[in-house]
Amino acid sequence: MNIGYRTQTTVGFTNENGEFSYREGELITFFIGALDLPSVIAKDIITPLDMAEASGSKTNVLMNILRLLQSLDVDGDATNGIQITDEALGAAEWMDLTLPIQTFAQLQDVENLLWASGGVNSQFIPVKQAYDHFQKTLAFINGTASSSSSETSTSSTASSTSVSESSSSSTSSQALPANNILPFIENFNVVSAIQLFAPAYKSLLEPGDDPNPSFYYSTAGLDAGRIVASNGQMTIGNARMTLGQRLQTTGTHINPEALPVDYKVNTTTDALAVSFPATTTWGELDLSHPWKMSFCVKEAEALNGSASNQQFMVYIDNNQSVSSFSIHGIKSLAKQLNVTNFAAGKRVEINFPGEVLIGGQAIDAVLQNLGTTTSFIQLRLPSAAVVTMSELWVGYQSDTTTEPTATSCTAGTREPNWNIAPAPSVPTVPSVESSSNQINVSWEAAARATSYTLAYNTVDSLEGATLVENLTDTSFTITGLANGTTYYVFVSAHNVSGESGFGPSAVVVPEAPVVAPGVPTGLKIYGDNQSALVTWAATDGAQNYSLALNTVNDTATATVVTGITDTFNRLTYLVNNTPYYVFVKAVNSAGESEYTAAQVVIATAPAYIYQANLNLTKDLFFGSNGSAVQTLGAASEIPMHFIAGGGSGITLEEGGIRLASGGRFTIGQVVAPNIDGVLTQTNTAPTDMSVNGVLDLSGYYKIIINVASAPDNMGLFQVFLDNNTTAGANSIHQTTANSRLINRTVSTITDGEEIVYEMNTNHRGTATSFIQLRADSAVGAEGILISGIRIEAMDPP
């Protein structure tokens, strides 16, 4: 076969039978010249599907590998085995296998490689040809497994791979569908999207106790006007909706201490989640048989944004926007297509499993069907994708009688009110809280509201009421009132489409507060370099807090920060090695407490490039619910530590930090808040031109990790340099060997061991570096307990 491979112990080329050698537990990377295929754990039979599943972009990577290998076959006949020429090995350059299938095929590097290979193919073979060969060789792949020895195994690769039995096109061995819901066709004969999503239009077959048993359910975007339907078509963009989702209020996926507001939105979870895993599905569609979705594209547009936000996405048993939050894991995103592939007046046909056709032409494929007898579908179009569709048909592939047969249809225009919110709903009764001469009013956000009008009166009537208009928050404080007088408060909602009308009134009587708040308790201070974090317990009756800071034990001459509404405050620009006295008091409208007794803190310069403070809670270590003790700099609010993945597997406890079940975090990585204010990282890649960290690792250094305990299993503990992903090559350093500094099987780590990595040869690191610590999922729930982490500078070798 002549494909190169390398492991930690072996480098070689596959023989004419596609065989290779490895040692059990090793990571193996196959390569053609300078093109590395995704790395996987070595085993007897490795297929492109194994590589694709490790890549995170399954369909693109799989189809690109299949087409590449079959196109490079010297005689063009993959049925007699694939032979790669030495010329191809010499000409192959690095290429991004995650690119969309059509984009990858048009790369100049692909064309150059095919010409240089000397094979019969001068261009990529069609998607359908590669897919057909994939289907025909399933029996061969399933029959080639052989046992491996405890030392070195000889194995083979193949240019196609097997899929689960549920993807077979034959239904002769399957039970009949659980119900007769499929097939159905949706002609969108409604006057509005509100009608489309109403139970009166199309209800669930088994509504149960569902207060809103609509067959179609908006999981995002309806209230913002991003799903609009009328006159036989629907426009959807930057929105999500489910088809056939039942109400499920119980199950292992529900956190009883954080019950959802809506059980049909953002409640699905991963079956492998450490906390609250999914163990069931709750749809009323039987998708266990090969099925199909088909619809006419009236118009489609890819808006400005990344390609990942220009997708038409089909999820199975997932009501979230993240593919991994499903009983099927990341496979729940059954198919996604960039809407640039869509053409007005053309029908889109997606087979699960099978070909994806647009206007009757195959452009892609779905490799397997994950559906169950109790599944539901979610359609999602992210922020840069808009599609207007008609004649939506969902049915079984075996049904050839009801599906529209024409591959073309009538083009049209977008619904004119798309992205314009409908008139708001009427607000419910507001909540009121009185204090001296004023009322604090708050209310639940009304659907589709952009502003509110508040009215108050001394009688239960709007006639003669005082109006407060153009409120954009869902709270307001009415001042200047008479204590002891009864007031009635009303709220109405507005948007560009109109006004809701006033809702029912709330009644309240203002009264003066009784006492000033007490002295705060639980004052703690955590010192760092030129900074410190001050925390305290919430004080009953406090509206805010004041903090006094001085270099002597005196509040009269102290610098005071007032109006603190949190129960923490960061002190910055402190002089290292100088004692500071800190005092806190509580304040409300009735007065203020005395200051707390002074607590002393001394900020100190770090002795090392970095040293972890592990004597903290998880919140204080990562800044999960406020400020972190260690930040990226003396004046920075960004935490030094960031959970890159598997957060439920990370705990801080007496003795250190425990990494379990895929838990991983970065040290010194610069992250930034997204539009929701949540700190988010940008995944690193081999194409990065710079590093986004704060650790100066441009000199020689060593990383020292003290391990208190480690489990006896084959899981891996890893340390990466300038890499925030789980793939070793996703770094400016480009290869796993350069990016992954430590890769230890945890069974080889002894309790109390000090792991030391010295960067004294083949130096890697920048003045703006960061590192990542990771325990892969095989480490399990026990995890590895780390009692110390530091990075020290070294003298040059």
C-alpha cells in the first residue's frame, strides 16, 4: 500500500497488504509525504472512520480521505487494493482535511499531488464513486480483524470503513415503525409562525401532560422573529426548532438542584457525562429505519460570518446548540451543509444514511443513522445562515409514493418580516418590594418585548395613573412615594410591531426599613503578585459594600471603594512585600455597619515563572462565579486558569486539584468574553502564526508537577505547550511531538512522584506561551490528584 506510519517506537510504510506494526497503547499517525492523517490509538484494524472520529469534523475528513486514497491508487481500481506511488509520497504537502468536501477537492495542492503521483486519475474521483466503494467493502472490513499480541501487532488499513447496522438500506430484519407519523409533508399553510408552533395547528400524537404539545417547538429564535412562516413557506435563520419532541420532566439528565425553565430547550445531555448523563430519548418519531428529509429551497443566503455559522444543521435527539449535548454525543449532529450549496428553485434531499442531493446531484453523504424508535429532530441555522423552504417532507427511504419527486421547484423570496419580532405578549403580574418612600418593581421578560411602560396609581385603575415609559430593563424603582399608602402597579410591553396592553396589577405599601445591616463576616484575602483578592460572606439587608485599604491599621485615613455590589473585590497596583490592612462594611438605605476588624495581606513577587495556588475552591481557582485569585497580570481580571474541556471532571480539594474523565485546563492562556460575557477560548491550530498566552517561555525552563495519587489504569496524563485542544498537532509548533511535552500512562505514575520536564534541548516556547494539563477520558472518575504545579527558569544547557 506504501502509506507511511509512525508511533512512539516505530516508523515505517505499510506493505502490499496494508499491514503495519505497533505496540499496544501507542498513538499512530499515518502519512503520505508531508500530509499527516489524524492520529488514533493503534489497534489491529484502523479505518478512515477511526481517523475522522478523532478529528472532530467527521464527514468532511472521512470523505476527503476516502477520495484522496482512491484517487491516488496507481491503477484507479480500489477493489484490488490501493497502491500509493513513491512519486506521490514525494509530492504530498500538508492539507486541511477538515475543509468542506468540494473545497478540498479544488485545492491546488490536491491537483498537483494527483499529477505528480503518476496514477491514472488526474482529478478527484466523484463523491458517489467513493461512497459506493465504501458501501461495497463493508463486508471485507468487518471480516479482517485479527488478534493482537502483547508486544508487537501486525495490522491493516483500508480505504473504506464499516457503519452501524442501523445504516443498512435493507429493512427486512427490522420491526415495523413504532407509529404512523412518518411520512409527513409540511406545506406551511399558516398565517404566521405563531400559528405554526401552536398545538392547534399540529399537535403531538401523545401530548401527555405537556401544556404546549405542539409538534413543532421553537428552541431559539421564534420570539426574535427569526422563524417566520406564511403563504406556504417558512424562513428560518439564526434559530432552532424541533420536530416531534415530547415533554420529559424526569430522568438522569435533569439536575434536581437547577431545574430548567423550559424542559424542551437546552436539556439534552451526553450519555457519557459524569454528571446528569442522558439515558433515554423522548421524541415521537421512529427514526430507527433509514429515513430521509426533503424540502424545496425558495431562497437561501450565507450572511457575513464564519463558515461554521453558515450551516443548515440536522440534529437527532438534541435540543441544544452544542452537538455533544445528546445521548448520541457529537454524532447527534447528523448532518450539516453550508447554505452556499443551496440554490433557489432546487430540492434538497438528505438520506440518513445515504447521499445528499441538491437539484438531483449528489454533493455529500450521511454515513450512519443514529435514530431510535423515540427520536426527535432539531433543525438549526446559526447566525450567518438563512433559508426559506417549502414542501418539507420527512419519511422513510422505502416510501416512494408520497415524497415529491421533482428535483426542481419554484424559487421565491424571503418572508418580509424575518428578523422582526412579532408584537410582544402581555406581561404577567409584576413583583414588588417596598422600602422607605419607594417601590422596587421587577417583572418577567415578556416574549418579544424590547421596551416597557410602567404605570402606578393609588386605585386599581389605569385612569389617572402615572406612566414611566421607554424602560429597557425588567426592573424599575419608583421613588418619592408616601409611606403607608397603597399603590397599584401595572406593566405593558412594546416592540416595533406594537404594544401588548397592560397586564394585571400588583399591590404594595411602601414602608421604611427597620435597621441598618450588620457587620460583614467571613473576610478572607488571597495575596498575589502586586494584587490581592478580597472575599466575604453576603450580609443580610445589605444593598452594597464599602472597602477600606491602608498601610496602617486605621480606617480614617484609608482609601475607600464604595458601591461594591459583589461579595468580592480585587486590589491592584499593590507594592510587593508591603503589609496592607483591609476593612469591609455593609450599606443599605437605612445606614451602614461598622467596619470589620482588619485583615492583613502582603503581596509578593513570584519566585518562579509560574506556581499554582491550589489551596482554593474551584470557583476561586478558575474565577467561575466571580474573580479568580490568580489572574493573567497584576491589573488583569482574566483568570490565570481556564477550563478548556471536561469541567465536571475537575475538582479542587484538600491536597490539590483532581483531573478526571477528560478534564483539562490551561495555564496562562488569554481568553476573552463572548457576546454573552462568558470567557471563551479560540482553539489553537497548526496554522497559527502567534501564541495567545502570558507565560514567558522563550528561555530554558522546566515544568514540575507533584502527583499525590494516580489511578491504576491505561488513561493518559498529558501536558501540552501552546495547545488548548486534545489533538497534539493543533499548535503553532505543528506536530504532536513538539506540542505535547508530557504523555504518561497514569498506571506508570507513582503516588508522591514528582514529574519533571526540562526544556533544555530542541527548545520550544515563546514570550507569550501557555500550557495545558489534561487527563483523558480513560483516566476515569478517580482521576489524578496533583498537589503542586510550577514552572522554573533554567540556565542554558
